[in-house]
Amino acid sequence: MRTNCDITVYNKYIVSSVEKYQRTVVADVAFEARKAANVLATGGNIAANSARVFIPFARGANYLKPKAWQVLTTKTGKWTLQEGDYIVKGAVTDEIHALIPAHGTDPIIPAVPAFTITNLKTLYDDVLQVMSVDTMDMGSLHLQHWNVGLK
């Protein structure tokens, strides 16, 4: 498989009814994007952008299946592929987080505004949600990969 880029996976999980994301950069994957629009009868357009990412099993260091990953209390250093996660083309360092309040009355440590998926979509061109994950585990290790459908 010929690879063409790195990706950043944002795995979604819930803690005390709060949505959180774990970020992992996966190197050397094959990313194929399709930019499209559906034309409505009323004259408008709806974006129909999609992509496929092919991740060789050899890039799956620290990968866990979704259920095993979800039950981890400490997710740092581990990652998964599941519907509802987000993938960004390229190695991204931005962390998704809620508002971080100021430290007491100390003006030196101000509040840090939240950084959300919406902010991610504003900063980067290829931010897509995982819609499907197919495990292609037949054949030699060089052929085995995850085929991830994005929209």
C-alpha cells in the first residue's frame, strides 16, 4: 500500500456526561478525499464531501478495539477507530477541551477558552467524521489494513 500522509484521530468518549476527545497521530496512511455537492431541486447545494483512509495494521501500535478502548480509565497512548470519532488529514497538535477557568484571582493565569470540533473545522480543510470502519484482515501482513469511511 502506498501511503501519502499522516492523520490525527480524535477519539470521542464521555466522562460524567461531558464529551471529551483523545488525540492520536497515526503516521503513513493512505488518504483519498472526494469533494462534491448534491444539487437540490430548490436550487441549493449540500456538501457531500467524503474520504477514505486506509491504515495499515503495521501503523496500529497501541490500537485497541472500540469496546476495550472505551473501558480504559486512562486512555493516554491508546487509540481506536469507531463511528463518531473525527479524523484530520495531517499531524495536528490541537487538543479538544472545555473552558479552563482562571486560577483563582491570579491575573497571571487567565482562563483558557474552549477548543471544540467546530474550531478544528475552522482551522483545517480535511476534518471528517468516521462513518464506517472495515477491518481487512485477509492476506499477508502487508495487505491487512483498516478501511475507514469518512464524511
